[in-house]
Amino acid sequence: MGGINISLADKVRIAEYQDALAVIYNGCFNVPPYFERFSQNEVVKIFEEYAEQGFVFFATDGNRLAGFGAAVPSSAVKDLTELLSDFRANAGEYWYHADVGVDPGVQGRGIGKLIIEKILLNIPSDRVFMRTHENNGRSVYLHKKFGFKAIEGMIQEKENIHCPGGIDKRIFMEKIKDKEQIGKKVLKI
């Protein structure tokens, strides 16, 4: 594996990498604990919305897609806005670290860490939260290394439409960024 490059992905790049993006997305989420399956069109739509409302980063190794990450203002995600309100939090103060995934064939090489670092540097708010499946210990472990802490009692249960008959139970973690990180915008890479 050569040098990994983390760069912004707009709709053009999402279209360019749509085949690999769908394969990696399903490779990350069609396994325990998620068991979800998405069509290529669904994956492309998800990432186009992320790019339109916030930003998407792709990790590439030469011309090969190795991973992805995204973040949006939490106010862009209706169910999260309502959940934050239930916890007396102002959704306008938070950004949602929406997705991070690495090609299963190259996991364990620090690519997820690079993606998360880039996302956190670019979020223009001091408050960031993420959600993950309650049994995704790998995600919890990685995010704790970045200073994320569990939000006690904040749990979301809903029918998993991508895994019929399944109930998806997600936990939430929050990070308050250090003062020197707040407002940094380094999107031009």
C-alpha cells in the first residue's frame, strides 16, 4: 500500500468512485453488528446528501478508494435534532460525525484514524457527536481515542429497514473540541 491521501469528495468524485464506495460501504455495514445491505443508488444518494449539507472525505491509495468519512450539521438530520432536543441540547450547536468506513481489506492500518482526524479538523463547531451500534466495540474504542465520551442514556432504537425484522440500537458519543481546534477550516487540501 502506497501513501494514503485524504481529500474532499464532491458529487463528481462520488460519482467517479460510486462502484467502490458501494462495495466498501456494504463491506463495513453488511457484517456484524449491522447486517445492513444498501444498493449502489442508496449509497450514492447518502453521500451526495452529506456533500451537499456538510462534507465528505475520501481516503485514496493512488486511484483506489480505501475509505470514507462524512459530517453534517446535526440540524440537517431530523431524527437526531429531535433526540438532541429531548436531551435539552441545541442541535444548532452540534455537528454530526455521520459515517466513517474503511475497506475491510485495508482495515487496521490507521486509515480510519486519518479520516477521523481530518473530519474533526474541519468541523466548524466545538461540539461533535456520533452514533454507532451498541455492539460496535471497534468504533467505540477508536472514538474514545479521540476524546469522545458516551452520552449516558442517549439511545436510539428503531426498525432497521436495511435488515428486515431487525431492531437497530445505537448509542451516542460526544466530543467537545479543544479551544485551539474550534473554527479551524482546512477544507482546501
